[in-house]
Amino acid sequence: MRPEFNAFCHAYMNRLMQPEEATALGDARLIFGEANYWRGADEPMTKDSWSNYDRIAPRYAQRLAQWRRGEITSMVDG
């Protein structure tokens, strides 16, 4: 990952964004449903597949673009 994206990735993955719903977990729930949670270390509810990546990738790109435009912010920006 490029160093300029460290703050975004850290905040997005750790629920440190404003508005609060702009998080990886919230976006995963929105895309894959409420049952998207981890049962155990090796048992993801959402299958690790290219088709699922294709479903979530546009949301990740959207959040990065929003962060770049200042529409969402993080506690670690600076």
C-alpha cells in the first residue's frame, strides 16, 4: 500500500471515520447483508471469491474518493 493511503485504510478498517457509517464493516454489511460476520479464525461468512471482491470493490473505491474530496474524514487524518 502506498504511504499516502495509510491513514485512510487504518481509519476505514478500524471504524474511525466520520460519518460513522463510512466504515469497512458497515459497507460489508450493506453489500453482503447483516449476517456478514466472522464465526471463527478460518470461517468467514462471506466467501473469499473474485465475484464477492467485484461486489465490494466499487464501495471501497467510492469511500477512498470521498475521503480524498474531504466528504468523509478520519480521526487519524493529518
